[in-house]
Amino acid sequence: MGAFLDRGVDAPGIDLDKTWEFTPEVEEGDEVGPTDVVGTVPETESIEHKVMVPPDYEGGEVAAVESGTFDVEETVVELANGEEVQMRQEWPVREQRPAEEKRTPRTPLVSGQRILDGLFPIAKGGTAAIPGPFGSGKTVTQHQLAKWADADIVVYVGCGERGNEMTEVIEDFPELEDPKTGKPLMSRTCLIANTSNMPVAARESCIYTGITIAEFYRDMGYDVALMADSTSRWAEAMREISSRLEEMPGEEGYPAYLAARLAEFYERAGKFENLNGREGSVSAIGAVSPPGGDFSEPVTQNTLRIVKTFWALDADLAERRHFPSINWNESYSLYRDQLDPWYRDNVAQDYPELRQWAIDVLDEEGELQEIVQLVGKDALPEDQQLTLEVARYLREAWLQQNAFHDVDTYCEPTKTYRMLQAIETFNDEAFDALDAGVPVEEIQDIDAAPQLNRMGVAEDYEEFISDLEDDIATQLRELY
Ligand code: ADP
């Protein structure tokens, strides 16, 4: 239709003429129930699409099965009770697709972003919000997640943001490779574009479309990650529609049911046992753009009440070019404890303790900074000066990560752990030197220390970090 939609037009959401290769997985006489898989279709290079009995069917005995090439409207399986299964399903987007039960998620959605995997992890099946003022890095963070999160399927909803951001996604993604499979990332990604120049009614429904598609793949047994950029534009669309319907306005003109709608959306995320017995998950990550970066406005506040992971973007950090500008004092993740066993088994036994060490050092830095601002750094005792130095490496070498650097853009959990270990090595060796009477200036001045900042971009990180740890130990021990 060109750049703009005409009034009142209708178009199928999926190509009705295209044909697909259907391989049945059931035989005549088999019993099937709602969402049971009756066959598969190679949808893309990386995704095997499972054709399921629609969830609102009664199910029963299979009366006839087809095999071969069909379009999405042709019947591929017929049930004895007359129900017909096509490759296409319809589902009202505002309604949650049914599932057997919701489970406690225990595996992290690994994003390859150090501050997220390391300090504020989200579980597969978890919910997270990224609020931040304009220009603080919401979109870059969402894109990073869409690119690197270890989900089987990524649904990216561009809701009410500028068109060029969506164009960027469409141009970038086909060139990127999935680090797990080596196949193009695009083949596991579903984009829902709803830019700021499109109608508000479409914007209001696009979030639902996204979550319904996510649930559909969840039913097939996949781990799905849904990013919505931004839920504030969605809430604004609700406000606009609500006022045209002459409903009673609530806080700041938003409809009174804003909180309920937000909760309904995030509640559809989770790790589920599906009706067909398969396990699947939907992780929902919503960007929030509070006007002026004021977190007390209704959308941010109501989102905060629901989500369990909160990545607070900070304009000050962005201004200082500290990226990702996620504030480590304000952010939190309620999944940490339930994910710890996974980290112990898959990354390192002492991962949670090492992380706690990093958190403590960063906390202490926060307190010391207040004193430093009053009396200056030199007035501090030497051990506190050294703590500040260690904290600086935590911030600059570990928490900072350049999304636009070929190597640094993705950091596997083991690398995140090793980098932290190297900083701890520096910490331990430096405090030993201090105890032995070496002045703090000399400790700070060793050649090896600044190399910590290069760990993120090091291609062969294992060798780089081992060598660096040796250098740090040798150079510090030479001082006494
Ligand atoms: P928002 O969506 O919050 O308005 P953006 O995500 O567009 O902000 O980020 C603004 C700018 O900040 C980006 O163009 C980029 O230059 C910089 N930036 C944000 N995150 C990172 C990052 N992780 N690494 C490098 N640069 C970043």
C-alpha cells in the first residue's frame, strides 16, 4: 500500500498464496487434544514450525492426515468430530492462550551484556523493564537483547517509536549471525513495526499481537523473548483512545485501567507447561520512556509494581559516556537467588560470591564518593583509596561495554566471570602489597593494571586474562 495505510483497508497477516512443506507427526486413529503437534514445517533456517491443534478445539481421533505442500488455509489434518486443522491459526490477541500451569523459571536469559548477566539477570520466562530518559540507551539495550539473548525466538515490537529506528533493525539484523547456530539472526526474529506515524488504534493492539505470537511459539515448546519499545507509547495510545471514548480519566489523563492493562500484559510472560505437555517460556522486556526521565509518572510506577527486573537507565551516566548506562545502585533483579544454582553449575561454583564481592565494592565506592566530594580523595586513608581504584576498574573494565565493538558487543557468561576474577586478583594482590608497606600511588602505577580495561575487547580472552593476572601478580610483588 506504500508508505501509508489507507483508511479501512484489510490485509492478511500472512501470505495466503505461499505454500509450505508439511510433514505429519500423527497417523489416522491417533488421539489429539488442544495444542498437540500434528506436524512440522521448516519455517526458516533455524525454526521448525510445529503445526498444532488450535487451543479452542475439543480434539479427538484423527480421521485423515495429509502430507506434502500446502498453503496455510488448506486442511492438513481432519478430526473424527469434524474439526479441521490448518497451518494457520486465529486467536483473539487480547486473550491469553491457555496453558497447563505456570512454573518457577530457573534458567537465565543470557544476554551477553555483562551488567545484565552479571548483576541483574532476567530468567527465561521473566519480566523486565528498562525505563530511561531520551537518549540514555533504551533502544540500543533492546537491540542488544534482540540480537544476543539466547532465546529460540525473538519478537521485537517497535511501538510508536521513530521509523528510522525500525529501519535500522530491518537493515542490521539480516547481516548478523546467531552466535549459537551461526545462522542469520533474522531467521529467528519476528518484527512488528508500528512507527509513530501509524494510527493509534494499531499501536494499542500491536503489543497484544506481539505477546500472542510469543505465546504461539511458546506452545510449540520454544523459549521466546519479547521486547517492546516502548510501552509508554502504548500507554499513550490507550490514553488517546480512552479519551475519545469519553471514559473517565485517571492519573495524568491515563485511563483508570492503565495498571490493570500493564499487569495483564506482563502476566502473559512466564515459564509454562503447555497443554500439549511441552515446556516453553515467554520473557517480556518492556522499555519505558518517562517524559523528562521522571520515574514517578504513572506508566513507570505501575510497571515497577509488576516486573521483577528493573534496569534503570541513567542520563548522567550516558552523559559521561558510560554505556550501557544502567545505574547499578538503582537497578535490581528479583531472580538472582533462583538463578544462582544455574550459575554455579554452568559458569563457576563461586560465581554468586564473586558477584557479591563486586556489589559490595561498588556500594562502598558509593559511600566513599560522598566523602571524596567533601574533602577530596587524598584525605582518605590508603586502603580506601585503593578500594576506589578497584571500584573504578569494576565500572570501567567490567560494567562498561561497547555495543558497537565487534568483540565487546557480546560477552559470554564465562568471560563475564573471568573478567571479574581478574579484577579480584588485582584487588587481592594490591591489598597484599599495601599491607607490606607499598604506597598506594606505586600500586596504582603498575603497567599491567590499565590493561584490565582491554579485557572486554580481547579476542582470545582466556589467554589474555591469564597472562594479565600473572603480570599483575609479578609486578605488584616486585614492589616489596
Ligand atoms: P533512547 O532509545 O533511550 O533514546 P538510544 O538507545 O538511541 O537512546 O541511545 C542513544 C545513544 O547512546 C546511541 O546512539 C549510542 O551512541 C549510545 N549508546 C547507548 N548504549 C550504548 C552502548 N551499550 N554502547 C555504546 N553506545 C551506546
